[in-house]
Amino acid sequence: MTYINIIIIGAIYVFILDISGAWSEITSMISGWITGGKIIKPINIKPFSCSLCMTFWTSLIYLAISHRLTFYTFAFGCLVAFLTPRIKDILLTLDSLLCKLINLINK
């Protein structure tokens, strides 16, 4: 179950940071608020703007808190963090396949 949780952590961060654009909107609002509306562009705040970084650190904290931090679980967390670009590709492919399936059903 630990390994599945780490994969889910990676998928959640990929969705929030890379696909949905929620983080860009939040940081745009923050930069607009800080500059009084003069600069409204996303701020890259490492590690919070990086799905790889967030997956790594969150899985590390999760493993430490749940007392499941071993060499193998740490290595798996690193692997999932490394594969976040591929997780993004998988999620986008899944979205395209579901869209095509729904279009076939509607015809």
C-alpha cells in the first residue's frame, strides 16, 4: 500500500502543478498582490512549483511519518519523482482515450 500511496502522491502533484494550472494562477495572484497589480505573472518558488521536487519531498515526509522509511521505499519515492514527466504523459493519454471513447459512445 505504501508504494501505491507514493504513486498517488506523484499523480496528484502532476495534476495540480503541471496539468491544471492551479499553481500558476495562485502564484499570479500572489505576485499581483505583492506588487500592487503591476506584475501579474507566475512565480516559480522551488520546490513548490516543481512536481518532481514536491513528489520527492512529500514522499520522504510521508515515509518518515508513517515509519516506513527504508532504502527501498526511499528509492521508490525517488523513482516516482523522476518519472513525473511520464506520469503527466500517462494522464494526458488517459484523458485523450476517454474523450475518444465518449465520442464513440455518443455517435
